[in-house]
Amino acid sequence: MNVPAREGEEPAGVGPRTCIVIPTYDNPRTIAAVVDKARAVLHDVIVVDDGSGPEGRAACEAVAASGAAHVHHRQRNGGKGAAVKSGFEVARNLGFTHVLQVDADGQHDLSYCQQFLEASKGQPDALIIAYPQYDESVPAVRRIARKFTQFWVDLEVGKGVIKDAMIGFRVYPLDAVGRIGPTGDHMDFDIEVAVRLAWSGAPVVNLPVEVRYLSADEGGVSHFQPLWDNLRFSWLHSKLCTLRCVRAVLGGASVPRLTS
């Protein structure tokens, strides 16, 4: 993966240097297609294999062998947040300043990527975060979880500041992420990192993206665990709301992070 600018791109040091990071755990039937669509937008793609089983790992190895992406293998499954943070580390080591993170399950319409990159170029210190435009394929349990989380996120950062804190389609400025401290390792990561970036003063830009849930026949795989992930969300929001109250009492001053 070559970091220096190619023809038509801005040289290093001018504007964001962005790569695409795709965390994956057992997405053997969708990962190659997602990588191909990502490369149509940006040549530099990092796939983080979060301890996939044999079929998922083989699919990632095939992507690496084709030269389509830089593939980083984690030895064991650590969760969505752990995989994304590994992607951040790889991106920093390769000299990138920004990460466009998309999921590996093929749900997101990656034709929207260019709009996100343009928004990041205009506001390089901002979190550029998607909010989903669903079709009829969205499972009811996911809608319920989102409504639950959105209620609490509006309390934590202000109504409308973050339109959807759960979607895995966003541009992260790596310097800003590095300043907010530790975050969760599972699906609670998406929520926590967005809230903490907003608290840090990073601008938040919300942009729509079309989302379609793939059927099992299409290779759609969901690792969302309704019981455990909703429990993690509940614990996370209890912490964040406590911190929000402390911040209000202290007039917005920084406060220690509550550990899990």
C-alpha cells in the first residue's frame, strides 16, 4: 500500500490522507465484493480480520493475495470495536490521517463514500457520520435498539447532534480519536467513540446513506447479539449519562473516564 499521492490526488501534507478500513468477522461471501466497491472510491483499503473462522479467514487471505487490500489478522475475535481500533493503528503506521470505516456485511451503499470524503476534506477535524435510510429489509429488533440508543445519545450530546450513533459508516480524524482515551471493544464502541468525539469538541457532520440488510442467501451475516449487546448499551449509557451530569456540574470540564 503506497501512501504518497498518486496522479490527480493532493500531495502528502495537503488535506486528509484517508484510507478505508473494513473490519470483518466471518463475512466470507461479502468481503471481496465490499473491498472491490471500496477500491472504486479509494485505492488504499485495510481489512481487519477479527479472528474469523476458517472460511472467513480464507476469504480474507484471498483478498490479500489478490493485492486488493492490506489485510491485518487478529489472532482471536475481540469485537467490532477492537477490530476498528486495530485498523486505526495499522492506518497510523502506514501514514494515514483519516479513516473511512465501512462494514464488511454489504449493507451500506458505498456509492455514498465520495460524499463523505468530500465532507472530510472540507472539515478535516470533523467526525463525518452516516445516518441510515432503511428499506423494508431492516429487522424490527435493530429498529428498536436504535430508538433506545438514540434517546440516550440525544441526552448525552444534545438532540440532533448525532443522528445515528450505531451505524458503521463514518470518517474518523485519527488525531481526534487518539485524544479521547479508551473506548469499548464490542458494538458499544460505535456509540461511545461518537459521543466522546462530540464531547471533545470535534465537529459532527451527519450525512445519509442507504442501508439494505442482505438475506442469508445473499451472504448476509449479523453478529448483533440482542441480549448481550443491549446490556452493553445499557451499561454504556449509564456511564455516559453519569459523565454528562458531572460535566454539567463542572461546567463542561473534563472528567475521569468510568471504567467497565
